[in-house]
Amino acid sequence: MPSLFVASRSPRHRTACFALYKALIQQAVRVPLPDDILRAPGLEGPAHPIKHLIRKSFRRNKNDTSPRLVISALRNGYKFLDLLSAARDPSTPEYHQIHTFLKDRQTRKSHALSLRALHPHPPPPAPSSAPNPSTIPLLTRVSLPHQPPRYEPTVRPLPLSQLGGTGVRRVPVLEKANFTPFLRLTKPQPPLVSRVIRQKVVRMTKVVEGLQAMMDEAQEAAQWEDRWEEILERSGLVEDAEGSGRKKGASYLGGVKQDIYHLRGRLLGLRLDDHARGVALQKLVMEERALAEKEKKERQERKRRERLEMRTSGGGDATVGSAHHDIVDAIRGDIKEKHS
């Protein structure tokens, strides 16, 4: 697999880019520009307008790693260097091209400033993904910081009087995504729930990848570093641990093992936290299910009492309805006796 070429880390590439940047800046200030462009509202500033555009272009392309983009940017830079060199004479078409470009940019900038003056208030900021302090969490941690995590439901299950919609309790479903427990309340899944699950998975993945890298690569490299230090100390090419400022008995392998211990503890803490949340969510689901069954029995009992009241109230329609229910109950009783 070929290695990734990072242009900004290549000394030859950096030297070529700095030379091109310096040449462009030197040629830019030699282009004679009229005062209406140098002091225009859309182009005024501490720097020369052409110098400002050159610096902006270099900042925009400094993170490019694709050879195609890097080569294209360098070619354009050399073309503009020839353009600026020829634009030193106001009678050349290159000067007219640069003057027209800056004039059009000045017009667009002035138009944008006029529109901004009509609407002085900035647009509202984008909604933040940070936790809302006014939101009541579903679970609350009740254990102390030095104790194993333990959570309890905060507001759920809600009483029957606070249920909206049809007034019938809908029992949530406990689900798990990549060892992350959560409650599925509605379908389709809200984007907020997906975002929280994704953030937790990314955090867990970073810890696991860091621990794997420490155990596979850093540990072996630390062993070789310790061996090299021992060789240098025995040969007398370097000072001992006390003279070099290192702690006596300290080693690269010891530092790596300490980092591995820390990452393992962090990974264990994340898993224990997810387990504690899962236990609390399971408790919440069981409470919701018990309340749903209780409320279902209460609704059935209430309907049965209403039906009995209609039977005992008398009247033609009520008598017919009562006879109908008696016949249905008799048929159900015969069917049960046959099955028994």
C-alpha cells in the first residue's frame, strides 16, 4: 500500500511554495492600481488587495494532500506570476484583466455591504449539540463518584393523568446498539437518539483503538527504546539517569504500561456505566409494563361496570341490549364447557 504524501511535510515542496509565495507578493505590489480600487469600501484594509487575495488562496490550499490538487495549484500560481509580471505596464491587456477583476469584486463587495446594512441583526446561531441544562434527564446517577455507577429513573413512569394522546400507556422497548442500551419510544427513530448513540460509539471506539495501538505497537517500541538507553549508558555515551534528569528506575516501557492501565480503566468505566444504565432502563420498562397491565384491568373493570349500569337502568333499548349480552355470555359459557 503506497504511503500518503503530505505536501506540507516535504522540505522541497515547502521551499518551492515559499519561493512562489514570495515572488507573487513582490510582483503584486509593483502593479500600479488607481486610488478608487486601493481605497474602495469593499477592498480597504491593512494589506494590498492583490496581496490579500494571494494570502487567502495560499491559506485555502495549505491542507491539500491530493497530488492532482497540489500540482494544479502550483500551475495556477506560476501562471499568475507571469500575469502579474506583465501587468506592471498599464497599457498591457494583463493589467486591464486585473483591473476589471478587482473592479467587479469591488462592486460585489459593495452590494453585499449594502444588503448587510439593511439587515443589521445577525442570523440566529445554529442549534448547539451541547446538553440543555433545563432538560430533565431520563436517568439520574444516585451513586457517589468513587462507587460503581448506579442510576434511577428520574420522571418516568408518568402517572395516567399526564399521559397525552389516547390516554393508553405505551410501554417502551429496551434496545441495544453496539453495547449501548437505549429506549425505543417511537418509530422511526428520532435523529437526536441516533446522534447520541453515534457519539457514544465513537467515544468507545477511540478508547479501544488507542488501547490496541498501545498493546501492539507502543509497547514493543518502548522495549527497544529501553534497550537502546541501556546500551548507551553502558558505553558511556550518555549520562546516567540522575545526570540526564530522568527519574531513577523510570523506563519507556513503564510509561506505556501506565497508559495501558489507564485506558483499560477508562474502558471498564464506560462498560460499567452502560451496564448500570441498562439495568435502570430495564427497571423502568418493568414498571411501565406493570402500570400498563394495571391500567388495562382498570379500563376493563370500568367498562364492565358501565355495562351493568346500562342493564339495571331498564328501558326498551337497555332491555334488548341486556338480553343480547346474556345470550353472548351463555354462548361463551357453553363453548368453555365443551372445551373443558
